[in-house]
Amino acid sequence: MKIGVPKEIKPQEHRIGLTPESVKTLISEGHEVIVENNGGFEAGFENEQYTSVGAKIANSAADIFNDAEIIVKVKEPQKVEVDMIRENQIVYTYLHLAAAKELTEGLIKSKSINIAYETVTDDNGRLPLLAPMSAVAGRMSVQAGAHCLEKNQKGRGLLLGGAPGVAPGKVVILGGGVVGENAAVIATGMQAQVHIVDKSEARLKQLVEMFGDKIIPEQSDKIDLNKLVSEADLLVGGVLIPGAEAPKLVTRDMIKLMKRGSVIVDVAIDQGGCVETSKPTTHGEPTYIVDDVVHYCVANMPGGVPRTSTLALNNATLPFLVKLANKGYQKALGEDKNFLAGLNVHKGHVTYKAVADVFGHDYVAPDEAIKI
């Protein structure tokens, strides 16, 4: 198959869909790979590294979309890219459609086959292609939040780890999944006071086993969330409902209770955000202020560390891509229910129920759709 890797064009997005090593693997399987000129440059991958393993370099994204059978990206297609997607072309990337009506409509109209990294599952119901970027975003959330707490960034002027004779800052993490766990790794390392809120008692017990008394577990149905939010110096939103819009757990009224200069990092912003006052921002202009609270809502946080992120992402996405290219999408998806869960839009039909529900589209089950 012909596999195309365009350069990412979302603002301040410097990751790339395939590393040279991944390209080498695909070419060894008999496939052709086309990479856009300097597509991997910002992540530290030169054109020569791609050509040395057999890739072809295309001068423009249009050349890739015109020629490739599979498009491999990192972030959701932007409007100019959606307009280039061809009927029956396979698009393999993060999509986050539940928070993107215009993109959903564009992909439906294109009659292409769209597989979203973030809804592929494993046998335990986890999300293996989302996990590496959730881990990166979780770790970055505390790093970014700590920076935003500095006075020059309009924060409280507070050091998360405190100082001799000075109490540390309080970090409240909403959600004990991959984002929350990795946020806790950094926050506890900074010696902050860390509270993790989750609805699952079993998951909180796991986190206590990992972190011991470095964290304070908080079961969501047994706490006063208003009070906890009001006391936070840094609030990290890491709540996820797979493929669906994130629930708004923190209301505008709660924001008004927070301390002047406190910080919110809403990692769930890709799925609409779990804070009512959240709106997507970019690495170029990452923050804004509502009710004296600094909001950091960058929708592609891992794009800020593109080399680490690209390597971590490829470790997870490549085995599925090899299967997709070797077998074709119908056989690859038909043989693997976990991979099939990644199919979101297929030849004009919405095949992920949460997306169909949020936008009022008819839902076609993915196993039925691939027979069309």
C-alpha cells in the first residue's frame, strides 16, 4: 500500500505521524511511504533519515493526499486537509470528533474511512493508542501549571514544592486515569500536596499503592468538590469518557471560589474540556484569565515536546498500522474488535455511537459498516 505522511499544520504542532524507524518497518513489509518535505524536522527527523530507509519525499501535502491510500497523521485533519481527503482513503490519526462538529461533517462528506487513535481499545477496555500521549500530557500538565503559577505568568507567585519553613502548594487532580497518574508522578516529585479525585475506589487504592502517603485519595461521591477546588493552587482536569465529550465537572461558580492567581490546566480540552470556563488555546498563546484564575487549555500539549511524543506515539500506533497496510482495513478491523473500535466514520456513516449521539446522526455499527 501507499502510505502518506503529511506535515502537521495545526498551530505549534511539531509531531509527525511516522518516525524513520517506523518507515523502515513498513517498507520492509513491502509498502511505499511518502513523507512531506521537512515534515519531521521540528521533531528532530531529517529528510535524509527518511530517504535513507527508502521513503520518498513529496513537495506538498496535496501530492500526498492525491497519491496515498492511507494517510497517517498525529492531529485531526484541519479544514484544508479535509478538503483534500478522497473517497475511500483511509485516515489514521487522533480525531476527537465529539468536540468537533465541523470536522465530523467534513469527514462524512468525504466518504473516507477514518480510524481514531483515541478510541482503539485493548482486551481490558483501556485505550493503548491514547495512553502514551495522555502520559505525556499528564506530566506536562504539572510542569506547565507550575510555570503558570509564577507571578510573571500572572499566577499566585507560588512554588509548588514550597521552601524550608513554607508549605507546598496544593494540586488537585480530577481523574485517576493515565493523565492523573502521570500528573501525580511530577507533582509528587515536586513535593506538592497532591489530591487525586476519582469515582472508583479500586482505582484510588491502586494509586495509593503506587504513591503511598505522597497523595491524598478523594472518592468523588464522598467529597465536597466545591471546597476542594476552592483550595487548589493548581487544578488538573484529566477526566475522560472514551470518544465522548468530557463532562463539565467544574462549573463557573466553582471558579469564582478559587484563589486569585490559581491555575487550571484542562488536559481534557481535546474532548471539550471538563471545566465550564475552558476553551482551546495554543502553545503560542497558552493561557487566558477568567475570574482571576489562569486557564491553560492547550489542545495539543504533547506537541510541545514533539520528539518524545512522536517516539512514544509510534511505539503504540505502528503495530496497528502494519496490520492495516498488510491486510487492508476490512480484514484488519474485522479480525480485531479492539482495532474496530477505532473506526469513527466510514464512507459517509458515523460508526462511533458517542459521536453519532452528540450530533444527532444515525449510527451504523462498525462491524456492519465495513461490509458496505
